[in-house]
Amino acid sequence: MVAWYTFKKHLGLTLVVAALALLAALPSAAANELSASLDRNQATLGDTLTLRVRFMGQRVQQDPDFSALEDDFEILGTQRSNQMRIINNQTESWTEWRLTLAPKRAGELQIPAVEFGGQRSEPLTLTVREPSSGRDGAARDDIWVEVSLSKDNPHVQEQVLMTVRLFTSVDLQAVELQPLELEDALVVEVAENRYRRQIDGVNHGIIENTFALFPQRSGELRIPALAYSVSLGSSRRDLWGNLHGTGRSGLRRLRTESKMLEVQPIPGEARGERWMPARDVELSERWSRDPDSLQVGEPVTRSITINADGLSGAQITPLGEARIDGFSYYPDQPQTDEQRDASGVRGTRMETVAMVPRRAGRHTLPEVTLRWWNTESQRFETATLPERRVRVQAAPGSIEDDRQAVEQPGASLADTGASLYRDTPSQDEPRVVTFVAWWWIAGAVFFALLSALLALMLWLSRRQLYRLTHTENAPVLDRNEAILWRQMKRSSADNDLNALRQQLIRWAQRHWQTDSLHRLDQIIARTDNETLHRLLRQLDQILFSGSTATDFDSGALLQEVAALRREKRDRHYGKNKAPLPPLYPEETHADT
């Protein structure tokens, strides 16, 4: 029986190793993505602009074919960089190309789709204006500034882009812009671009600063004039790396014109709910495992990401909890992020929850919705993540697992067409009845008897093994229990909480002599120690939430487990045995 037990143990270990090797050989599920973006969507003929092409998923050394751009643009320069970042324990790497382009003509120009690595980017549109003959009819100077707003009457908390440009035809050694501060609005500087433009045949350098404004109350919002401090140089390289020799030097001060915003209040129909004004909102989800192959007791992580164009990550409304029976939920802290460029702020909020299935079967997670205000169409819209059906399998060796195996739909005798007779009636021919050969019947009976014999032998071996493991003096299991106890102490000393949890579950299976324990809440159900209950729940909370906390008191947990060991030892060897007789019995003396 011990040999049979050892064989089963080694067989299980072999299967686990094979499964891990197979998982390691599987390719990554993350798909490559190719995207393209411009530093701005409008330009003037003579400007230069930057096109960014990003290939997500892996680093590459080859370059895409950008020759299609040469129909409408001059490619003045190309730079390639490889980057990597880690967010919420997820690693991302990509290769990015930056192309400096100069439009060849005015009008609506198309940046064609770029193809690379089996992926294709979306085409982009650029509006190129004809250059003006001067500064709106005013006398042209060597240096001047202008300011523009993307919208004059936004709603409260809606993004407004303010663009400030400095034009110069002379060499500059330093440029300093006064910080923009508004009492009733949040100000975020999103981009600074430097490029060139031909104006009246003269080459001008342009410094463009873009700010995202988020008004916080309705009414008039005055944007004050901003001041530039400009240092002129002589016969030195300017901010663009070009050598000039104008012979002029000194400090110049320039001021922009002030602007006014008419901020609209939040619409009445939005009262009583969270307000999210944005250009676009999208919902997406990601699972750490295939949701169609979950298993009872095994945690899975679901991450829902909200992408909002025109909002910061802190402005995005949290999602409501969509919980169903049959799962335990351990939410993690939400992660917010944002990207900034000349088109504004794009915020991201990721909400992650660890889910532990508690019941096998098929479950339906409800759809996730988020209501938001479309600043382009001026109406409410709803972003939706469709309902998700997941399949949970029973834990191996559990009663539910056996029930699923029995209830697997199989082909019946009639479905397979197997019968003792093959009857093929025809309208034109007499019915012919053919008997199946006798050896088919004998073979079926033989295999049925063989299967029954093997099942009986397996049942007897399990019964004998059960008796062996439930004997009071079972040296193999006692020795294994002691080994697991030493492993738990080692994991506690190393602060390896994942290993401690797995070893604790295996120790509990030895302690209570059952294979049906697979989770810590099942250990809680078998004990009445409140301190142990609290420590086990805290351990699950830390592991399933993905927290990196190190203040868990594993030593206190081992003390409670040690109390369970002592209780079992006292029950078997202390209370059930009569006390030994005294070594030196007292003598009685009769009176004389």
C-alpha cells in the first residue's frame, strides 16, 4: 500500500511538471499593436511636424516602409527608440519611430496607414493652411506672440485647449514663459513643440506651448495675459541649433492678449450622478487566465480599463461593483494614468479585482456601464462592456469533479448506431436482417468485465490506503506532516506568503486526513479559533489583492497551527491513556 501511495505521489508530481512545461512553451497572449499619432492636427504650409509610429509587443530592429509619406510630405529626419515600462506588475515594451515631416501643399492631407509586423495603423488627417502675408495686417516684427482657445463656452470640468505661440526670425539664446495660474480652473501643460514656418519668404522659428484648462465653476473665467522673457544673442547657435550673426543682443519682454471663457453649468439631467465630460470614453477588460477554464479555489484576476479622451485619470468615475454569487472578491487599489500631447489629456483608470470561484458551473457576469457627456455632440452617452459568461470547473478530486465526470454527455447506443441488428429496409428490396458477429459481443463483454475488475482493484487499494492513513500510528503520514511543518517555518522566516499558504493547505490535508481541503476558508470552517480565522482571512486578502505588504504576522499564524498540533497529540496520547503507577509507592506502617 505504501508503494501504491508513493507511485501516486510521483505520478502527480510528474503531471504537474509536464503541465508547467507546457504552459512555459505557450506563446504570449499579448498581441502586437501598431499605432500612429501627430503632435498636432493643424499646421501652416512651411511648418514642420512630428509623426510618431509605435509598435507594441516586442522590440524590433527593422524599420517600416515610410515611402508612401513622400507624396505629400518631405521626410526631414527619422529617429528610432526601444522602450519598456512596468505598470501594475505588467511589462510592456515597444519600438517607436519619430519622423520630422514638412507638408508639400495646403489642404486636407492624409497620413497613410503604416504596415509593419503583420499590423496596420489607422490613417491620420492633417489640415494644412496657406501661410498668411503678415500678422493680421499689423506691422511685422522680428518677434511676436499669439494665443488661441479650442472653445469659448465649455461646461464645468470640460477640457479647453489653450495654445500660445512665439514667432521669431532672429536667433534667441533663452525663452522663458510666465507660469499660467487660474483660481477657478485646473491648468495642465500638455505639450511644447518647436518647429519652423516660412512667412513672407522668411524662415521663422516657432515655440508652441499647449495648456489644458478644466474650469471648476460656471460663469465668466478670465485668462490673463502671459509674459515672455526673451534673450537675444549675437553670432551664436539658436534654440534650433542654427548659427546666426545678426549682431543684436539684449532682453525683450512680450505679452499675449487676455482671453475670456463663458463656462456653462452642468446640465440639469446630470444632477445627482457623477459628471464626466469627454470627447470619447471606452471600456476594455483583461483576464489573467482564460475565463472559460476557471477552477474552484484558484484565483483569477480581472482588470477593467477606462480610457477617457479629454479627462485626467483622477476625473474618471469609478465603476460600480458587479458581483454575483459563487465568487469571492478581493479588489485591488485602482491605478490611474494619463497621457499628454498637443491634442490634450487622455486619462486611464484600471480597476482590478481578484476573483476566487467557490462553485462549479457556468456563471454570467453582468454588463458594465458608464454614463458620460459627449462634448462634441453635446449629449449623454453610455460606454458598455457586454456581459461575460465564464465556466468554472470543479477542483480535482472533489465530489463536484466526480459528478461532472459522470454527467459528461456521451453517445448512447442508439446515437452511435450500434445495435445487435443492422436493419436496412428499402422500398424496392425485401428487408434484410444481419446479425453482428459473435466475437464483437464477446469482446464487449470481456472489456466490460475487465473494466469492472480494474475498478474493483482501484477501490480496494483506495480503501486500504484510507485505513493506512487513518491508523493511529501512521509513520509515513506523520513524517510527511513533520516535513510540511518544517517547510512552513522556513517559508515564514523567508516571508514567502505564497509558499506558506500552499504548505498550510497540504498540512491541513495531512492533519485532518482528507483530500477535500483546497482553500483557507475550508480550514476556517473546521476550527473555532477566532485568532486563527482572522490571520487566515488576512493572508488570503494580501495574496489575492496582489498587495506587496510585508507586515503580515506569519509567526502568530504558526503559533495557532502549533496549538492545533498539540491538541491532536494530547488527544491521541495524553487523555486516552491511564497514568503510570508511581515509581516509589508510599509504604504504610502499622501502629505498634
